[in-house]
Amino acid sequence: MTNRKLLSEAKLWLVAIPVLLWTLIPIYHIFLFSISTKDSAFSGRLWPDHPTLHNFVTVFKQEHFYLHHFWNQIWNSLWIAVAAGAITLAIATCAAFSISRLKAKGGRTVMNAALFTYFIPAAFLAVPMYKAMGTYGLLNNRWSLVLAMVTLAAPYAIWVLKQASDKLPWELDEAARIDGATPLQLFRLVYLPLMVPSLVAIFTYALLLTWNEYLYAFLLLSHENTIPLAVGLGHFLASDDSPWEILMATALIYGLPPAAIYYAFRRYMVGGLTAGAVKS
Amino acid sequence: MATVVFDSIFKSFGSTKVLHGISLDIANGEFMVLVGPSGCGKSTLLRMLAGLEDIGGGTIAIDGRVVNDLDSKDRDIAMVFQSYALYPHMTVGENMGFSLRLRNDERKRIEDRVAHAARILNLEPYLKRYPRELSGGQRQRVAMGRAIVRDPKVFLFDEPLSNLDAKLRVAMRAEIKALHQRLKTTTVYVTHDQVEAMTMADRIAVMNDGRIEQLGRPLELYDRPANLFVAQFIGSPAMNVFDGTYRNGAVEALGARWPCSAKAHEGQPVKYGIRPVHFDFGSGVEAEVVVVEPMGAETELVVKIGGQSLTVATHGRSPAAPGDRISLAPNAKHAHLFDAASGARL
């Protein structure tokens, strides 16, 4: 390796190491709390004297006042996130296909409107959304959060999928039309298979956005049986003497599904599926 | 098998007119090449025939049926694209059978047809591969296979060889021609390469600026170009053309007298055209050799006459060297005269 390469490598490490520490230390902190006993949680040591998995047992067995609905709440989180992800994906895919590939009239307006929605911060919309859901009689129903998250995620999803659609070679559509494909067949047999990486990415985006949502979940859902775990975790802070070690154990469990999803779908996050379609 | 008839086809994109009333009859089984520089409207014409572009005015008929308002899929045509346009998520076999699958043909029949086409195109070992695993020439053959499988009335080719390297292009040219001789399907082939046009076509339509400049068999265009554009477009190396004045049965130009068999008015300004191969060495016009380009079978000389560069091609080797003075005798029988103003053949 030449000196120059070594130098640029060193510079990279100089940036990478602080970033890595910055990211990992809080996670390590959570982990440390979750394997500590209540007494030693705040001891300030880098490793507890008596590491224990007892906190996790407590969580799984729902043996704490704040955790009586743990399994129910994590199921709510999952249900709501998957539903919001799926609906967002369906809406955005159809919109992107008709705007980008079928050149539907008014497509530009829809795109501009989608962009415009981001001029208003989501937090400002929380109260109107609460009012709207109340009008529909959906408060305290998991669907209210699903629908709210779909409205928040869909504009971005439409933009991303529209951009990805535009990159598909136009000749493929023409070839399919000459081969006798109807628009629906084009969508099903050519468009969807080629869009899989983008679709997975957008589904993951909407799913994680919903999984991590707190504000809307807190507002729209209040019954212990309907709230997702994110709101359930918030309840821990209601008392002066919060059980931090159990909160952190729960938080660690709560953080695992997103990590697993990222890991499982990482190969879809990279493109390259259209290689070989047309000469580039 | 079918005839194709274009009747006064017009087309504009916004305020830009790209086709100005094109009429063209293509016979049953004919290999018609549309050739012209980029932007001449040849691809647009083809895409209108394919149903990928709206027809601005006039009618297009396939096999006697006007297809203006028919969808692409109902026109019974197959098209080969410059970029191949293969479905990347399907194997070669699936690509070729896709149109039949859309028609809900039986699986057995699809397999038979795909196998048949694969045999014709030597694609049998690749049927299970994906397009990304194939070379450019193989991909192009798959694109042709996709067209053959359908057994359409008309084949459309949109610059199918432009993306291939020179050697492969020559090979594929022969393959496409052999394919046509075997299947005898009416074919419309668009290219900007006059060599492709000359070697493959039954008839060529030379297009320029949204009009057909000349329609005819390849050697007709070569021997009797209707105007200056066709004269300079067809033939390689290109025809030498320069200004002159017609006097006493010859053309006075570049300080010399150039013999010709065509007639013009006495004193009429003309353009004199002569192909590089139509010079003899001997007594005639004095020229200075500037560049010698030996190519083995023939040699091209770039010479200067009266300040103008001309190309001369000779069979075999040439002893000439840069700086030599040679004497050229233009072959009067093969000289072309064009009206200086209109460019039309005299």
C-alpha cells in the first residue's frame, strides 16, 4: 500500500471511529442497564459485577406493573406497522406506476401536492388528525394510527417510487405493449418484478416509521390494550422512581425487530436487478 | 406475410413538423430499409407503424387493413429494439415466449415455438439463462427470437445493430438477411448506416428532413441518385461533389475540364459528382497526392485539385506517395450532374 493510500485510509478511520462510538455507546448503555440489577444500574461501571438476565424474564413474563400488557402491546406495534407498511406500499406503487409509466393526466399535480404536504410539520397535523379520527369514530382503534401513518408516509413513498420507476427503461414497456400486454399485465408481469428492491425499501421505510412513531400513537390510542409498545414504554416515566433496568430491557427487545428487518432485507436495498435489460 | 401502405403520413412534435406527407408502399415479403441521418423521421415512421406513436395525419394499412386506431398488440407486428429491451427478470426462453403467454397459448405450444425459434437462432444452449448473462450479440438474437416466435405479419427493426461492435455487426447483418430469406416475412428496417441499407435491402427509402428523397433498389440508388443528398449519402467512400459550369459537353471546374454524359444548358452552373472508384489513371486532370490510405484490397488516395480535396479509390496497391503528382481520368459514363440550385439530378 502506498503512503498516499495509507494516509487516506487513516483519515477515514479518524472519522469512522468517533462516528462508530457515537452510535454504539448509547446502545451499549441500554444493554448495560438491561443486564444490571436495580441497585447496580447507576454504578457507573463498564460491566456490572453480577450480570443477570432477570430483567428479560420479568419482561417476558409480564411481571411488572408497567408490563402487564407487554405481549399485547408488542403485537399492536407489529400489527400497526405491517398494516401501515402494506397500505403505504400499495398506494405508492399504484401511484408511481400510473404517473411514471402510464403518464396519467394530472400526475405532475399529484407529485407537487405530495411534496407540498411536507411543508407542514407532522406535529402540526397531530391535532387536526385527532379531530378527524374522532369524527370517523376511530379513536382508540388501531386503524386510526395505521391511517395516520399512511398519510404521513405515502407522499415520500410516492416520490421515491416515482423516481425509481422513471429509471426503468422505457423500451421495456414498449416491448411489452407490442408483445400484447395490457396495462395491468404490464404492471404485474414486468413492472412489479423489476421494482422489487425499491418496493422492499419503501415497505421497510413505512414499517419502521410506524414502528418508531410515538406522538401520533400517544394521541390517537389511549387504552392499554390498543397502544403500541412505544407508548407503553413512555408510561415507565410516569413515576419518580422508574425501573430503569426493566425499561432498558424492554427497549432492547423493542429495538430488535427493526434490526432484524434491516438485516433480512439488506440485499434488496441495493439495485442492480435491471442489469442486462438494455444496452447502457 | 402482408403488405404495408403508408399514405400521406404527417407528424409534428409540438410546433416541429417531423414528417411531411410520407407515402410508401411495401410489398408482401419485401425487405424495406428506411435510411437517413438522425432526426430525419425514419424512427418516428417506424414507431407509428408499431403503434407506439400517434399518427398525426394520413393512414397506415397492414395487409389492406387501416391500423391507425388499433393498439400495438392488435397489429400483428413484432419489433426489435436498438437497446434489445429484454425483460431482465425472465430467462431467454421466458422472454421469447412472453407474447404467447400473454395470449394464453398452451404451454406445450409455447415451448415448441420457443424451441423452434431457438434452433433457428442457435440459442438452444441459452434458454435457461438470464439476459445479463449473455453477450451483446446473443441478446440481440434473443430480441429477434422474441419477434420470430410470434410469427407476425411484419417485422420491425429499429437500428438493431447500432449497439454491436463492428465485427459482430457484419455477422448479424448476414444473419438477419438469411433469416428474412428463410421466413420471407415483410420487414421494415430502420438504420442510419447506408452500408446496412445497401447490403440488406430489397428496396431502400432514403429519408431526409421528414421526406423520402428517393425510393429504389440499392444499386439504382447507387447508380442513379435522384439528387445531391442521395448521391452523397449512399456509397462508401462518399461521392466527390464540387461546383462547376457546363460548357461544350463537359463541366469546367477546379481549373480543369470534367467529362460527363449528362446534358445541361450551356453555361448552367452545376454540381459535378463522381465516385472515388470512377477514376482511371492516365491523361486527364492533374492532381497532387496528399494522403495514402492502403487497405489491402484497395487503396484510397486523398488528392488536391485546384484547392479542393477529392477521394480516389483504386483496386489493389498504389505506388503513389504523398506529394506525388498524378494524372486522373474521370469516367464520363459514371459522372453525375446535379442542378446547382435545386440539387436535382440532370
